[in-house]
Amino acid sequence: MNRNPYRAELYSILAALTVLLQAESGSPTYTGGTATLISNCQKGLRNALSPGPAGVKEATQDEYDLIMEIC
């Protein structure tokens, strides 16, 4: 497995989203509130949150598994 700072940043984005999902499912009657995810990994956020299908270059990168999990 490829270990690099980019992959670590994607893991932290995925972890934050997982925590938010768990908190939301633990309290289904609460409908208010917002959450802000701050990351200095502009490339990771851009790739994970961009609309539309991925191109060949993006889909064949080592970290694409995490990007798809975040989507």
C-alpha cells in the first residue's frame, strides 16, 4: 500500500465524515446544526468532492479507493 501525506489527509477527511455520520444516526430527531470540515489538502478535497465522473488519470491513482469512499 502506498503511504504518503496525501493518503493520510484523505484518511482524515474520511474519518471526520464517518464521525459526523455516526453522530447523525445516533440522534435522528435532531435536525439543526452545521459542521465545517477544514483541511489543508486542497487536492484531496477537490478530487473527493468534485461532481461528475472521474477521468482515467484520477481513477487509476493509488488513493482512488479513499476518494470513492468519501464520495
